[in-house]
Amino acid sequence: MKPAIRIGQGFDAHAFADGDHVMLGGVRVPHTRGVAAHSDGDVALHALCDAILGALALGDIGQHFPPSDPRWRGADSRQFLRHCVELAHARGWMVGNADLTLICERPKIGPHAAAMRAILAEDMGIAIDDVSVKATTTERMGYTGREEGIAAMAVALLHAAA
Ligand code: MG
């Protein structure tokens, strides 16, 4: 019998644009730039949604929330995450834990990581201890290193509901 767990991974990136903050993990992080995006451009939430959708083998966030749909203009990406979690629950799966890595030179993530974990945990209905938010730079290499944009990776583990 197969073990009653499933794993998924997600990735997202957005270019910086004019603005004074970036939304990351549902937290409004002050910055000298914003992000170019149809929704609120929250790369952490988008990567996490794709991780959950991936674990469910239900496609990707672009299929569930098409950028061409005017409903998602400027949308709060937390609703995307909550929807993905509902899709999991409807299929008998619970989120066990999630691990995120944000990739950028700036803004600094550390001061906001605890707030992000609390929001992500709330939206997934799990404990803060089951949500990890880490950050790294790319040592000035590539598009994140040149501060052209910001990226995020996520992994989520699902387990069968008891
Ligand atoms: Mg995105």
C-alpha cells in the first residue's frame, strides 16, 4: 500500500517595478520597489500554491487563477492559498508542513519571516511550527542578484486526513 503522503514543489518570480512595498507571504514589506504583477505579486504565496497544487497533481496556479481574468487584478494572493488548501481538503488531504525559500538581495526577509509564517499557517490551518520561511541571496549573480526581481521556492507535504 502506498504511504498516505504526497509532496509538491513550487517556484515563482516577479520583476521589480515602481512602488514602495512588496507583498511576501501576505506581509506588506516596505521596499524601494514594487513588483510587476497582475495580482498582488506575492511570490511566496504563489510558489506555495503551486507546491500544494503540485502535490495534488492539479496543474498550476495560472490554470486556477488565470492572469487574463480581471477578477484577479490586484488580488490578495492569500485567497489563492486558501483555495488550494480547500482543494486538498476536498480530496481528503491535509497540509503537513511547508518550507519556503525567498531569493533576493533586498528587501531583507529575516525581520518579516515570523509574520509570514503566522499568516501562512493561518491560511493553511496548521501550526506556525509547521511552516518554515527562509531567505537567501544569489551572491549578486543573476536577475535576483542584480535586483531585477524576486523569486521564491516552496515545498509542501500533504498527508491523508485522519
Ligand atoms: Mg506569481
